[in-house]
Amino acid sequence: MTEPVTASDGVLTKPNSDVAVWDGDPGALREPSRRALVQLLRGPYLSAANHSHLWTALLADEDSIRSRLADMFLELVTDEAAQVAFVRNISAEAETPKVLRTATLTFLDTALLLHLRQQLLHDASGGKTIVGADEIADQLQVYRGKDNADPAGFSKRVNSSWQKMVKYGLLATTSTEGRYEVSPVLRLVFGPEEIAAVQQEYRRLAAEARKDSDDGEASERVDAGDEEGE
């Protein structure tokens, strides 16, 4: 029986039996590399810590996996030092379809992400970055701005943002209750433009908070003066 052939760019080739996973399999990637590709598409990221064999497969077949992703208008982002990788919609001048769904983040979501990213960058030990919800909530108080009059409402918003990070896999539970590991993939998520935008908004909110505080103190002084004059 004659072995079947397939046409690729006008050239007849035989199926690659060395990588075939099932009868008639036309794929060109080895099975571990296919599984790495699937994990990247499932998201939110692939890491050596969670998928050591898939990380090894990714490094072994990185060029081929990049090519497969490019066929789907996606690009691979990797950090070999942190041993993490993820995919995102291709950035190109030409109009291309958006394959991956994107989540809309509130300003507080973005501020939390930026703060977690800074925690990662400040951790020079190279180990895991562990944080607690309460300590992060305290540090986010600077973003309250006009929410000063509603601390309970602000706390609810912070908790909602925190739960989003857990849902997206950017915060992982640890063996210690109330402590979470920050995903190293956050080192790659923000670019200079996003960081500058968040910092600018932070400065605006901080200025508003100072103004509100000064106005409140001035009002108290006026009220006290009125009482003394009565």
C-alpha cells in the first residue's frame, strides 16, 4: 500500500510519523509541544513552576510554537529568567482580528496590578513574592480620593479587584491562610505607557485627596471661629 502524501506550498511531503499522535495526524509538533501550545491558549499563562514539562517543551520548540501562534494572529511573550510565558493579540499596524477576549479593568484593578508588579520587582531575592489581602488594601488607601466619605464602599471595591486577580490566576493561594503568591507573569504585563498612565492618575487622585482634606480643615477652622464669635 502506498504511503499517503500531502501538499505543502506545492511540494508533496509524507506525514511526519515521528510526531504523529493518532492515525492520519497531519500535525508537525511533538505531543509535549502541542500540550504547551494548548496551555498557552487556555491561559492565563504557562510557567515552569506549575508546568515544568510543558515549559521544557516550549523552549525546545519555541520557534515552531511562535509560528503556529502567528498563524492565529497571536504573539508569544516569554521571560526565561522568571520562566513564564503567555500569549496576546498581535500588535501590528495592519488591521487584524482580535482572537483573545480581553477583560475590562477598572482604575482600581489596574492600580492593584501595578502595585503587585512593583512588589515583584522590589523582591530581589529571586524567590516567591507573597502578599496578604489586608496589607495590600492598606497600601491602596492612597487611591481613595473622593471615596474618603465611604470607606466601606472603597473596601468593597478593593476586595472585588482582589478577587479578579485570583480568578485570572495572577494571585495564587498558598498553604498559609490569607497569604497569596504573586504570579511572576506580572513582570511582563505592563509596558511603560500603562505604568505612566496609572502613575499620572494616582498623582491626580492624591492631589484631590489633599485638596479635600485641606478644604475640610479650613471649614472646621471657620466653624470654630463662628462659635467663638457667638
